[in-house]
Amino acid sequence: MSKGNTKKELSPEQTADLLHILKSRFEKNMSRHKGLEWNKVLERLTNKPEKLWVLDEMEVTGGEPDVVGSDEASGEYIFYDCSAESPKGRRSVCYDREALESRKEHQPENNAVDMAAAMGIALLTEEQYQALQQLGKFDTKTSSWIATPPAIRKLGGALFGDRRYDHVFIYHNGAQSYYAARAFRGSLRV
């Protein structure tokens, strides 16, 4: 993931580059975060440098993180992966470690749950995925694993979503399945 950096912190140059990308994306997509101001987001990011590392992980794996809202009670800003298609650097993964280990042949290199945890993000829930799809058209050619309720996972399944025929669909698959066009989307609170 992050440019070989194991310390989970960005250099001043990496920080400046990331903040430039995030500001440009924020300004280009104002409909995603009506009423929010970049200067306030920037202040929050500046005070939470550990979150910048996480946002960089989202960025370098193709997620194109952007602010999608805020939590007035906590003062946190909410970022989602907003790439048009499921993030390229996270594709061809099964759902979780149990699913990965259940495959005797043709194991994928990783799984969505462990990758998200290593990055410091949470998989989008079904509700969050539906909310994301209200902000634009996402996953029209790909699909994204989403957080799966324990009752479904216990029976061997996992959920994913996509947009086809101008409608958002939530489907199920065996958790051990993986596809070149399926990754996962995450969220981060800053």
C-alpha cells in the first residue's frame, strides 16, 4: 500500500501532496458536501496527522477519498471512497480471512476485511453504500464488498453492491468468491 512507509505517518512533502489532492477533489465535487467548508476540514486534518496516513492509503489504492458529510455531535468529517469504480488497488479479494483460508485452490492474495483494517478504514455498510450512490453513479462496471451482517456471514455469505440499469443493487455471494472487478469501499471519520 503506502509507498513503503511502515511508520504510518507521511513526510511533509507527502502531506502537502495529499492535501492538494483532497482540496482539489473537495472543490470539484461540492455537491457531495453541501454547506461544508474546506478550511474547517483542513483544520481538522491538520490536527489529526494519523488520519492523513489513512487517507493516503485510500488514495494510493485508488479510492479517491472525499468528504461526504459531517457529524455535528463529534465534529468529525466523514470520508468515503468516491472513485467512480471500485478501487483498483483493492480488487480480486475475497471477503474475509475465514473465506480466504477456506479456499484450497486459487486463493486470492488478500481479503477485504483484513485490508480495510490494515488501512484503518471501515467497510461501507449497506446504508452507507446506498447513501454514496445518492451522490453520483458509482460501480457501474465494477462491484464493491460491503459490511455483511453476522447472520449472513455465519452461513457463508457476504454482501456486495453495484449500480446497473440506473439502479443500485445489493447482492450476495459466497464470501470466498473473488473477481477482478470487485474490491471494497471504505469510510473514515476525521
